[in-house]
Amino acid sequence: MRILGIDPGLQRTGFGVIDAEGPRLRYVASGTISTLEVARGNLPARLKVIFDGVREVTQRYQPQSASVEIVFVNVNPQSTLLLGQARGAALAALVSGDLAVAEYTALQMKKAIVGQGLASKSQVQEMVMRLLALPGLPGKDAADALGLAITHAHAAGSFAALANATSLAPRSHAQYRRGRTY
């Protein structure tokens, strides 16, 4: 299975592509989509660069699934809103290519890659380099994206096993509005 990981950012969106065959992982590609050359005040143009960049990556590498980092509220709400829009542009590009998208928090990714949720970016870079047998450290944004792809490679099997073992369909009885159950 070919998996694309996306680490969304308004200035730099990281991407990483891996092939997963059972427990074996193979590096395919990674990099960043930069919006630094677009004027800071031109948000629509920056979002278009992210959208087009993610679409180009999906067309070039033809992944079967994707994983994206979930964004939480930071200290600055304005920054969080801007980052959420960058994430939305990336998600729109992925789903417009009919990709299944999984979402993981940074804590989940760091725990899966490094073994602890409070790992530093340099620790994630080092572990991604080791797990994929890379000749050197990937960039910070690319390492996070590769980490998300690796996390999904490991978690996808568990999710598939759970789906086969239990019914994950919404209940058709005992529901309140919007699917809440008692």
C-alpha cells in the first residue's frame, strides 16, 4: 500500500510518501510545498499553492491512502484559524483525488514513531531516518509527514481488523438527533 502523509502548514506543508508491505516500509519521496514566495497578505493565493501542490504530489505518486495531522488550538487563535485553512486546502486536494484520509494528532504520531508523545522534532527526524533507512535527516516538515505515513501504515492494519471484527456502522435504533446514542 502506498501512503501519503501530509503535515499542513501555511508557510510550508510537508509531504512524505512510503510503501508499506506488511511490517516492511520503503521510502518513496518527501519534501515541502512552500508558500513563502506568495505575499503574506494574499491568503487565497497561498491556499491555492497548497491545494495545487498536494494535487500534484497525489498525481505523481498515486497513493492509495493518506494521513493528515489534526490541528489543535494554539495560544494565538488567529494562527490556529490560518493553519486550519491550510489544512482544509490539503484535505480538499486529497479528497478531490478520491483518497481515503486518516487523521492523527501530533501526539499520536510522536508516540508511534519515537515512543513518547512529547518528543522533539529532531527526535522525530532521527527515528524517521532510522525506520526508513534514509542516508540523512529529512527536513522537519517532511519528517513529520513521513511520520504520519508510518503511523498510518501501522494503524491501518489494526483499524481494518477492528472493522472486520465488529460492526462499525451507525446504529439504526436508539438514536437521538445527529447520531447520538444512549
